[in-house]
Amino acid sequence: MANIELKVYNQKAEEVSTLKLDKSVFGVEVNEGVIFDAVMTYQANSRQATAKTKKRFEVSGGGKKPWRQKGTGRARAGSTRSPIWVGGGTVFGPTGIQTFKVKQNRKEHTLALKSALTLKVKGKDLLVLDELKVEGKTKEIKAMLDAFKVSEDKCLVVTSDELVLRAANNLPNVVLRDYKNVSVYDLMNASKVLINKDEIKEIEEALK
């Protein structure tokens, strides 16, 4: 199977070499269905699910009967904390222990990652760096993004370098991920993906 060849750049956006990538990872037939499922799974599993409303017995007050049972012309009422009263309890509200967790099987998730990476390659949105090294200053990352003309785009920077993490942490349009934790959602949510050649090879090996 033929390989895919991508340009490799330095941090000044100058082409320095090329890199061959496996077509079985970066050139697959895109399956939009598994991408959709992967994104939905990620978003569902990211929900905190801590919303809670009070039931009738949890609302304070309401111990005294509002008015006598008969003779007033009004409907019977035993408590002001009844769900039909303003300020009363909620009948079918969230309990605080609900879960929205869903799963996607490994084979589908792997195909979703391959499909997302293929889309980035086809759209020329995957930028491979020869090396990503900084001294921990935000202006260094900003200068690199300016060199690639992507400073206004939503960028995913794949790195495990602590100095890069520190330098890019203040940039609102930059999302940082270790190569072991890149999700389909991260790839699809980013306009551009920047990654060094060693780490993209690690991803390739993991998805083969």
C-alpha cells in the first residue's frame, strides 16, 4: 500500500524535509458515522451530570396546613410544598445521580480516529513540525502560529513538552493535548493541527 508524503516544517514555517505516513492510518475511506458517534460519546462522557432539584420532602417549610379542610370554598391543601404550588417540590426533576455515560467499541473508535486524521490530511490542516521547542514563553508560540498564518484559527497543538504547555496555556484559541490523549472531538473541533514528526509516528504506530 502506497504511503502518504507530508511536508515537514521548522517553527518558522520553512519546509525542511518530508515525512512518509501509512495510508492505512492517514488515507482511509472516511466514515462520517463513526466520527459522529465518537464526538457524541466524548461530549456525553464529559457531562458533569450534577444537576439536581428538590423533591417535596426536601423543600423547607410546609408543615402547617394552609387552611382548614372544609368551608373555605377552595380546594383541599395539606402543604404549601406540594408540587402544584409555586415554591413546592419538583416531581420528575434531575436527582444528581443521573449518568449520561455511553461507550463506543474499540474498532469503531479506531476507525473514527483514522477518519478524522484522514480529513485533516486531505484538507491540508495537519502541520508536521521537525521539532517543537520553546523556553516557556507565550510569545514563542505566538510567533510560530503567526509564521504558519494560523494565529486566528482554532489550533490543536499535540505535545507532551511541559515548556510548550506552559507557553501556550494563555492562548485562548490553542488546545493542548498529549499524543496519547488526542480525541476525535479534539481533531474535528480544531481548524489546524500542529504536531512534531516523532509524535505523529507514535500515533501512527498505535493505530496500525
